Amino acid sequence: MRILVAAVGRARKGPETALFEHFSGRIKVWPFALHEVELKRSAPASRTSDGEADLLLQAVPDGAHAIALDEGGKQLTSEEFSALLGRLQDEGMRDLVFLIGGADGHGEAVRRRADQVLAFGRNTWPHMLVRGLLAEQVYRAQQILAGHPYHRA
């Protein structure tokens, strides 16, 4: 199963990028890639999120399982998250895509297309930091599924 992170914005060097690179480099079970999109024109927030949604959805391969990350989504424990990834892999899912919106959140088209909407808590996280949080959780899922002691719950 290939895992793609489709995210709004271009990462710059800094601690958020370093966190993402650290954990994404440790993911060995699944090919793990980042696809960044950026809207080139300024518009009101509602139109910006709609334009970003269009760009994000262009990155979703046909037949992919799409998970939008949003503060209003369902919260999963790390064990539940790893079980989800394991189930998708066992079912033969070819592509899994995580969608990370910009500062104004996801446009309605992303919410309609998403197979699931998940949250990393009810807090609002900077969208660049969410990339690192996601990479860590995918790495943790890899370790949980392998029976590795990294996850000590």
C-alpha cells in the first residue's frame, strides 16, 4: 500500500519540516510520499479553501482511500489508527491518501470525497505541524503492527 500525504503549502526549513523528515524517513513498510500544493492567487477564505480542495483532489489517485485530517473529525487512539492502516493494507488497498488543508481548512469538495475524516485532537494545529504528527503516527502504526516496543501502551 502506498501512502501519500497531499498537503497545502510549501514547507520551509525549520522544526516542523525536520520532524516530518525524521519520522517519514523511518517508515519502511509502506512507500510514503509528500505532495505539496499551493494556490497562487489570493481570494476570500471560502474561495481559497475551495481552490485548495481542487488542487488536493487532483493528487488523489483513482480508487484511493482518502482521509481528510480536520479538527472536527473522528479521534482514534494510536492502536485504532494502526488497526485502520493494517485493515486497509490487508484488504488490498493500493493507495491511501491523507489530505491536509491550509489555514482556512478543507473545502467542501474534500469533505465530500473523503472516505473518512480524522482529527489529531480537538485543538487546532498548524497545518505544517500536522505533517510531522501524521508521519509519527504512521511510523508508530508500522511499529505497532510489527510488534515492536516503540509503542508502550
